[in-house]
Amino acid sequence: MAIKKQLDLKINKKLIVGEVKDYFWMTIGMALYAFSFTAFLMPYEIVVGGVTGISAIIFYATRIPVQYPYFIINVLLLVLALRWLGKKFVIRTIYAIFVLSSLLSLSQELLAGPDGTLPKLLGEHQEFMSIILACGFNGIGLAMVFLHNGSTGGLDIIAAAVNKFNDISIGKVFIIADFCIVCSTLFIFHDVSKLVFGLCVIFLEAVVLDYVMDARRESVQFFIFSKKYQEIAEAINTRVRRGVTLLDGHGYYSGRDMKVIVTLAKKRESVFIFRLIKMIDPNAFVSQSTVIGVYGEGFDHIKVKVPKALRPQYVFATHNANKLEEVRDILGDKIDILSLRDIGCNEDIPETADTLNGNSLLKAQYVYDNYHFNCIADDTGLEVEALGGAPGVRTARYAGEGHDPEANINKLISELQGKDNRKAQFRTCITLIKDGEVKQFDGIVRGEITTERRGEGGFGYDPIFAPEEYGKTFAELGVNIKNKISHRARAIAKLADYLKG
């Protein structure tokens, strides 16, 4: 236990240090962006995209300082999209809105002259040079924010919300919105040149942003030929924390067999790798090459979505919309999950078995036999120790046949009144029928029943079930955490592993 606590403390310390570093570099990036926007674009009345661009248009039309419309628009967008975005995204976005609003205000106060106007630091008729400088600083600043998992609000919020419910890429949302914002300057300035300058900003800023982010993620591939391949491989694996592959090689001239080390690393790690190689074997032969992309653990994630037409289709046998959404969230885009309504099944499937495994099999078999779809079905039971495992297979109908969650909760709280032992577990059994073959997977999460309802989220017994080591109910933890640790999540993880195999 002591070792586990020390390990947990180290992990927590690393997480805290990582978060602090992220917020520090996000702030530096936003400061760079705010200064660049105020110093090089606003004095020349050049409009950029995003909420900053909208705020600038309002400023040019009404002289209302940029920071005020920027803050108000972002708050309105965040309120509208709050229910769709993850907690971490929301927290960092709120931080960005407050900080960038403050930095925009501060930079205007520092740069404005006695009459309140912003000076043209590069002189008159230097719009193009101001664009070059602004795009350089803006691109670097935004890259610093994005590379440290940050957000600047505005279009990030719109893009995240649109992308969640539609098959429209975030990039397309940015392009369409920015183009509309910049084109609207014609109604303010009636000057085509300002429209052209604005479009140039969008293009050049994107180029710099992509360049900086790609350079930060750039990876290299090493082929290392050495008699001391074991020492070098061990050093790379333990000191650089990179995986190593050994290939069998055969020297044509020498006629000798030898091992060839292959490893992939970030470009910034290459100097350290060369240093290790030289210390171990100065005579090693090394080939280093730049690779366009590396995807997998320790590098970038594969973000390509599999088209629905190419995904295997399975019916999830439930009429419970919450449960259906939970399963779809956990499985992501691995498979295409159809609902009973999608296949025209509106009847209640009988659940007459005495076990969870039996009920899930009955439902899956019913769909497979009558609708001829590969099917996934589940049955979940809440098993309370003090009640001898009840409600168990009757979890959904504990208070009667009405499937009333509130009545079920009331009955359970009533039956546990005065009992000290409140230990319980949720158990899910999932049955998969694929081409007639039956497989079953179990998932269990242990916890206890609370004495009263806590939390607003979730469904069913979520407000009164607190999983071990969390101290909060499923309803309090929220859907993102619940979908990672729940009984259903654990059973579906086993299902997903099986489907991958």
C-alpha cells in the first residue's frame, strides 16, 4: 500500500506539473497573439477570422473596445455549447476567454496614444509588411496554445459542437466561418483591398500555424549498425523511453550476420540519441531520416474516421436511449451501432431468464432470429450484498413492472434503511451473436449504495451508486468518467478487444 501511495503521489505530481506547464505556455501564446493583433493589424484596420475578427469589425463600426464583444460572444457560445463539450475543454476555454480578453485590453492600453488611437508602428502604407509580422507572431502564439492542449474559444467552440453532430471537419468549419467574417468587411470599409488583406491573413496565419505545429511533432527514423547493439538498444529504451526493433542483417562485403537497430523518435530527441550512440560505440554506422508521420503510442493518434459504409454493423438490443448513447460513446467509430428503431423493431423483447447472462442471450437471439442482424444485447443488475444479491436480474423492475427509476431507487433506499452494510456491485453481461456464433462478456464495478440521491447526471440507479475509490456517485462523476469505469464500459471493452481480434 505504501508503494502504491508513493506511486500515486508521483503520478499526481507529474500531472500537476504538466497542467501548470500547459497553462504557462498557453498564456505566453495568448500574450503573443494579443500583442501582434493589437500592434500590427488593428492600426491598419485589417480583419482576421474568428471571434477576434468579429470583435474587430464591431470596433471599427462602433469604436467599442475589442475585448468587450470578444468576451461577450465567447461567453454566449460557451453557454450554448456547454452540454456538448468535455469538462477539460470547457475549463481551458473559460481560462482562455478571460486571459485573452484581459491581454487584448492591456495591449491596447500600452500601445494607444494620448488620443486613444493605435499607432502604425511600421509607418503609413505598410499593410503588407504588418500582415507578414502579424501572421508570424499569431501563428506561433496559436501553435503554442494548441500544442499545450489549449483553446482560444470562439470558433473552437462552434467547430467542436458542429463536428460532434455532423460529419463536417473542424478545418472546414474554420474556413467557411473565417471567409464569411472577412468578406463582411466590405459592408464596413467598402474597400476591396482590405478584403484581400484579410484573406491573406487567414492564409498566411494558417501556413505559419501548420509549420510550427508540424515542426514540433516532426519525427525521425534511425537505422543503427553496431556490434554493441544490445547496449545501444538498452540505452535508447531506458534513457529515451523509445521502443526499439532489432532486424536480422547480413553484410554483403564482410559476409557476417549482424543486428540492425530500428527506432522512431521525436526530432528533438535525435541529438540525445546520437550522444548515446557515440558514447557506447563511436564506430557505429547510423542512418537518420525524417518521416512524414508516426502514429501510435508515444506519437500522434490515428484520427482518420472509418466511413460508416465500411464499418461492420451491429444492432444493440435496447429501447433505452441513454444506454444506446453510452454504448456508442464507448465504442466510438469502431463499429456502426444500430438501434432497435433503426431496424423497425418496436416490440418489447421478453426477458424471462433467471440470470443476467440468460436475459442478454434471449434479447440477442430474438433480434438475430427475427431481423437477421448481428446483434449485441446486454442485461445489467445491481447486486446489493445486504439484500442477498437483490435486486439482481429484476434491477429495472424492482418496484414493479413499470420500469420507474424513481420508484426503484425509493424502494432500495427504504430496504437498506438502518443497515450498516451498503456494499454493492453493478454487473453487466453482454452477449454478441455474430454470424450465429455466441460470445458473452462480463463487466463488474464495485461500490456502495448512498443514503440519499447525489448528482444530476446519469440514469437508473446512478444517483445512489458510488464506485470504489471515487467518493462520488455515477451521477456526480458525469458521463465521461462513468463511461471509462462503469460495468458496461468494462464489458464493452472486452467486446471491443474481441471484435478487433
